[in-house]
Amino acid sequence: MKQCLSKLFIMMIGVLTTLIVIGCGGGGGGSASTTLPPLPNFISGSVSEADRTRVISEVTTFFKSVSTQPDAMQQVTNFMKTKPEIVATEVSKSGDAVGWFKDGVKYMVLNSASRSGTRGRVTKSLNPQPILDANSRSLPGANKAYLIHIDVANLINSTASIDPILTQRGYDTIQLAGAISDFVQIQNAGVLYINTLGSYSRDRNEEERTWFMTATQNSVSNYQLYKEDIEAGTICPVTYIVDPTAEQRTYEEGFMVSDQFLKDSGMSFSSKAIWINEVMFGAQESMIETAYSFEGLESYWSWSGEFYSTEATETTQFVFARFLGTPVEPEDDLPPFTVGEIQSDIGTTNRASGPRKMNESDLGIFSKFSGYTSNDNSDSELTMIPSIRSAVLDKAENKMEIEGFFGSESGAVTIDGSTLNVLSWTPKTVIVEAPSATKGVIVLRSLGGPSASGQLLSKRFDWEDIDFSINPGVFTLLKRESKSFTVTSTGSAVPVGSTYKWTITGEGLVNGSTTFTGPDTTVTYQAPNVEGNVVLKVEVFTASGRKLGEAFSDIGVGENRIFYFASGLTNYPNLNGEHVFADGEGFLVRGQSTDLYEFDYNWDNVNELPRVVLSLEVPANTVLAAGQTYNWTSVLGVGYSFGTTESLTEPTLTGILLSYGSEGRMTITSAIRNPDGTQRVAYQFLIGPESEPTTVGTGSILIRDVSP
């Protein structure tokens, strides 16, 4: 075990901050009590075992007669004073009756009825905050998890829900009954969870200690087995109520062990280990010091005072859920949290039962559940299992960058069960060769140190390649006109801190410059004072400079232009592809019930026929305006249609047009009426299903009214 170093903790009480330095005592190392009278000098061998057994039996019998009364503990201590074998009595800070035999053996009557939530006394205690250091990030160094629940006083057992998730995530879970002999079995623990009754009182050296109820009964043989520890003051016999909520109470005589006993027990932890102690008064000075006397322990969690069992269970299950990435609420889909994130989360999340936070108890403002850290080299980014936060493709280098919180020991990385080639590994970034799949479930295996027993598995991470697009993807602008363009994405979320580099092929300005780089997903493009075609491009990069993808928007500048992209025309493959024409003429013919607009492009000047035609029929006397939308129509009536001749280059004599589809949508994006009666109109259109169109286009046209 490492030497016990002085530790600095910060206690927050209201708005006051108190600095307390905890030093190491010689044999005890706890905090000396200043509120109780000193204990007398004890005389070794002054009490026979027969007398001790008789006194404990008599006190137990008396306790049975008064246990339901509010001052039961005071009555018990008064009764103890009548016994000549007992030379000192007290009610401890945790409200338990304590008696000291002449030979210094401590005996307690546990106020276990209060552990079901009938008493509200708590002890003011330290509330240290985690010490953070971003230079060290890791996992526990072993995949062994010990779970101890002692079935006493109607405590709620959470191990049934915790065990299978730990096992699923790669832990070798060992459940122990909590006998005194079980503590030495805790070896190389990566995770330790203890749930039992706790008490807070001084030992024979007058050091305040946290005491743990064990599953070991006080029998003649057990007393003899642990006699040396009992006389040393690290184990004490105790009388307690088995189930305080039962109509017919039963009473047992058992043993409690002090935090000093745990310190000397021989139990051990792996590096970067996590200990969650669902024990009252488990965050008192001596217990915190004991916890961090163990080499390797990195994160310790416990309560400073008393709590309702239902509260503590809710908190425990919440903390494990956050550590393991399991849902607390049905809609939760969160990654496994770090120590620092959980410490923050328990202080801001309300309990289901009311306004109290997850780290608070209704038994008093000083009873808090907190996470503590071992020393100045500890960190807030410790996790119980690997925590994948993002996975993105670097499309420039054909690599995948997986970011999160991992161990120093690299393991397999798979997507849908297929192993990916690991190129580099750090506790925060893993780089693998890009998978051929565009989506799948990623699982990463890791550990905080070398181990032959296996590694820990991350929560399944659903990944999908990010696909970027610019909206609008095609557009037509008049000269010097401005328009906003927005980049959107589908698939996985864009990592926080990503930047967007906007560039132009052609003329014009984006946000007032020829290029623009920043976090903005929307920019403004201003068209030049000349006609032509412009390509607006955006490239997306992570904060570390890895390229996530790119997207384009095709912009036509000027009047009487059309740009469209056609695909899927199997009978006329020559019509597929990207097409631009700038010789448009627009006509309006008014009718009695409808008006017909015709936008004609790509003229065959020999035969004076257009090869590209967009027709729009609207209700009579409709004034075209931005935002109007019309659906595809294949017959006469309100709607639009689009078609071309069989050849976009050869002369045509018939004027017969090929219809490009059977469904679609057209939107007027701008409409200006000129003083001479003509109209300047810009529009967008698509043909086919909106989710997968076969043709998309944009255009502008100057329209003349040619009605008879």
C-alpha cells in the first residue's frame, strides 16, 4: 500500500469555504472526537467472556422492550450504565448506543430503525470536489467487479440490476455476502460496491470511525476467531433489528467493522479503480482517508450522513446507469459518463420523487453523496467502461477517428462484428482504417492496464457516415442578387467544434469575400454583375482538422437561364447528366379559366423550335409570386410539366417533347414585374419522388404576354 499522504479537501457549507487538512495518525489515522468526554483507562483481561455474553444478552433483551420508543438509544445507554462490566457509555454521532467494557471492548446497539428513514440527524462533514487533471485519462486496470449487499434492516438490493450490465460490459463480477472474511477476498478490484448499514462513532483510541455492518453473526466461535481484532477495537459486537419495518421485529447479534479494519484487511484495487459505497457516513474524514490509503484507487463515492434507503438506491442506480451508459429514463440514449460528468449530473438532476437532487437526502442538508479523487494526479475523465463519443471519417485520408474516453491498453475495434485495423491509439483518440460500410454498430475494447483476464467493452455506438448537402442545391439569381445558402447533414451528428470552409468556383462573394471559413452553417452569396454559372462549395473539418465531407450548390446568374441535372432516363441516356442553357424566352397566354406560361430554352434556330420546355398552368389572372408551389400535371389543368426533344443538339422538325416524369414540384423563388409589363421570374423544380428525385433544376426567365 502506498504511504498515506496529506490531502486537501474543500468543504462547501452554504457560501462558506473551509479548508481542512487531513493528516495521518500513527495507528489510527482518524479524526479525534472533541465533543465527547475522554474514555477511561481500560484494563486488559478484566472481563470474562461469560460475563460479556451475559451483559450483551441482557442489553439485547432490554432493547427489545424499548426499541419502538423515540428515546430508545438513551434508555439503552442508561441501562448499560447499570452494568458494572461497562465503564463508559455514549450515544454516538450517528445516534447509536455505545458501551465500553472495562477491558476496552466496544459494544453497540444499532439504531437500525432509523436506517429505514425515521430519524433525521446527520453529521456535518466534508464535501470535497474532484481534483481535475486532463493529462491522464484511463479505465480501471482490471475487469474485476466486487458487489457486496448485506441483507439487513430492509436495505434495497441493487446488485441484481447492476451485475448483468457489468458482466455485459466485460466485467468479471463477484458477489459477496459481506462476512468479515469476505473483505480479504477483494483483490485487484476495478470496481467495488458495498451496500450495508453504517454507523459513525469513535474507537477505543478515540478516533471517529465509519463502521460497517457485516453478515457475520456474533457466536462463541466467531468471537474467538476475531477476538484479536475485537480487542484491538477494529471489530465490535452489535445488536440490531433485522427488519425494522416488520410487524413482528426480530433482533440479532452481529459484528461491525471499522474503516481501520478495511484498511488493514488486505483487500486491494487495480489502478484507476472505482469504489461506490452505499453506506451512511461513508464520506467522513477517516473513511475517505482509508479509501485513499489503497494503492490504485482513483474514484471514491459515498454519503456524508444518513439517508432513506429508497433515496440511496435511486442514487446508486443513477450513478451506475451513467457510468455504464444505460437509460435512467426510457428516452435516455447517453454515452457512458466520466467521473467528472457524473459528479456534476448528480448535483443538477432531480429525483423522481421531488425537487431534491440525486446527491441530496431529505434527512438533512449536510447529508450529501459525492465523488472524491485520490490525489493531484487524479482526473475527471476516468470512466467505468470505454466511452465512445464520436466516430467520423476523414475522407481525405480514408481513416476513421473515434473520440471518447478509453484505457491505455488497446483492444479490438469492430463494426457490425468486423474487425477494423487500428492505426493509432491514445486514451482519448483511436484511429482505424475507414470501414467499407457507411453505417453500423461500433464496439471498442480497452482496459486501463495490462491484464490477462480480458478487456472492457464500450456501449454499442450506432454510427452512420455524415452526408452533407447545401440547400438550395441548385438556384438561379439575377445579376448582383443575394441569397442565403445553408449546409445540412444526415447520418451521425457533426462533431462539436467543426468548421466550414466555403469557396466559389466562378465569380461572386460569399459573406463578402471570395472564401469564408468559420462555424457558420449558413452564408450569403452575392451574384456578380455578369451572367454565368457558379459552383458554391463547402468543406467540413473537425476541430483537429480532419475532413468530414463536402457539398456543392450550382448557381446560375442572369436572366433566361436554366440549369438541370437528369438521371434515370434509360431509353434516352444521352438526355441524362448536367445541362445549362442561357437562351430562354418566356411567354404568357391568358385563357378564360387558366393562364398558360411557357419557358422555352435551347432553341433550334433553324426550325425556330425549343428543345427544352417547362410549362406552367395557373388559375386565370394569378399573379406569380415568390413561394408559390405547383405540382406536376400530365394533362391540361393547373400544374407544371417539363420535357425535351429526343436530342438536345440535333435539329428538330416535329416539336414533340418527351415527358420526364409523372410527379414533381415547382416553386417560384422570385417574381418581379417590370414597367413594360414583362415579368422576371426565378424558379426551382424537381421531378420524381421528393426523397429521390430523378431530375432537379433551377432557372430564370423573362416573360412576355402574347395573349391575343
